[in-house]
Amino acid sequence: MTTSTHHPKIGVVGAGLIGRAWAMVFARAGLQVKIFDADAKALSACMGHIETLVQDMRAADLVQENPSAIVQRITPVNTLAEVCADVDLIQENIRETVEAKIDIFSQMDALTRKDTVLASSTSWLPTSLFTKELAGRDRCLVAHPTNPPYLIPLVEVSPAPWTSDKATQSAMALYKLVKQEPVLVRKEIHGFLLNRVQGAVLNEMLNLYEQGFASSEDLDKVMKFGLGLRWSFMGPFETIDLNAPDGVVDYANRYGHTYAEVSKTQADNTWSPQVIAQIERERRQVLSHDQLESRSHWRDRRLMALRHHQKNQPI
């Protein structure tokens, strides 16, 4: 696959939340996209969802093109063979089981051109778990998006030990082409990068809550009015580089021993059902169950506003 000599063609397998979001990302960038789902109802419904997404993006000034022109680049197809024919990359988005991934990748390997990159959106499963026995395993990798990928551009590209450098670099270039922000996971690891960092934060938040240091609402404030503000435009390493007069080494000399001592008190967390139930009760006092959907739409509008700001204030 090359991105410099022609416009890549994309196949999307799975027309659920992530699949249709990916289809919009690729079409928004001017690429032709085919989308397939084994569930005929999901496939028939996906275009309406995509049209709504694109209209929302246009209203937020995140796309300048007429929404109908973007939607017209996406073609639903009725068979896996159709979505696999003559495409440069397949973005797979089916259920998260090793057995399902092995089955779909085996089929895609047989149905696509030998230079088509096969990418999975899996959130947790390393590429090697489901591609080991494939004849074309050298073109398979994980490209884990951050939900929703049309608003949050991070893509974790995680090849297996046998994935070719050509396939990896082609995928990285394509995601850059469609205005995502790919990062390369140099060695396979369960959960990749984002989920492991998120998991570490969640585990410590649960520990602080379970041990009675703060309410769930106040712990959320620690992130949204504290860490989250600066982490929305620079990462932890840049943060510490700027938080001491002489940079990273200076920061480590000043505070590293304190962090090391604190880390000794940071235990694993078992996600106790009793503790989760208690947080659920606190959350429902703040937000009733029937308000979850409307709050989710509010979240997406805030993300749109943040992305609009970031596009106008390059990081």
C-alpha cells in the first residue's frame, strides 16, 4: 500500500459505533470507503448514524465540506468479499474475542490483495494472538483508536513481531493522511498504551475512593479542573519538563524521591463490586439513568469544541 501515488481505498468491517466512526474519519479526509457488517440491521442503520455525525461535525465547524459529499464517499456492501475487494487497508471492528478475530482475519487474508494492510481496532488483544497462523501475517497489525475517533485522533499502531516494517509504515502514513495522530507501540503489550495509563489512573482513583480520601465527584474534579486541563494539550513528560526551572532532570532531582515513596503506597485494585456499586449510587444522585444519553451528547459537543480550539491553536 502507498499513500503518495494514489488515494487509498478503505474497507471497514463492522458497522457499529467504532466502525461507522472510522468510516466517517476516512471519508472526511476524501477517501472512498466501503463498509460491511454481518448483521444486516446494523449495516442498514449505519448510514443514518454517519450522516448525523457528519452534520454535527459541520455544525461544530470541524468539517468545511458539505456533509452529503462526505457521506456519499461511503458505500455499504453486503458481503465480506465485496468489502475486501481492491482496498489498501481494512479496518476491522468486530467483537473482542480471540476466536472472532482469528476467524475474520483468516477470511480477510484470503479475500484481499496481498499488499492490503489488515488492521484491527481491538482495545486489548495483541496482534500476535490472532494472526500467528496466517499466510499473510506480515501485513497484520492493531490500530487501536480512541473513542470516538472522529473527535479524539490518537491511534495506537501495534504490530506483531512478524509484521513487516512496510505494512507498519504504510499504516502510520495513512492514519496521518486522514488527520489522525498515530503512535507506534514498539513492543506488544496487553492493553497497549492508553488503556494501561488510563487503568493506572482509574486504579489509584478507586484506591483513594475506597480508602475514604474523597468522594467520586471530588476525585473527578482533580482531573477535570487539575491534571486534565494541562494534559489536554501536553503530556506528563512535557509537563514535568516545564514544572522545574531546568527541565526534566531538575524536576526529578526535586520530586523524584517523593514520587518513589508515594508509589510504595499505591496498591493494586480489584474493582470490588461493592465499591463500584457505591460509586454507581453517587453517580446516579448526580446524573439519573435516563440522563446518560443526553449527557453523552453533551460530552461529544464539548469534545468538538475542544478539537475546534486545538485546530486553531496548534499543539
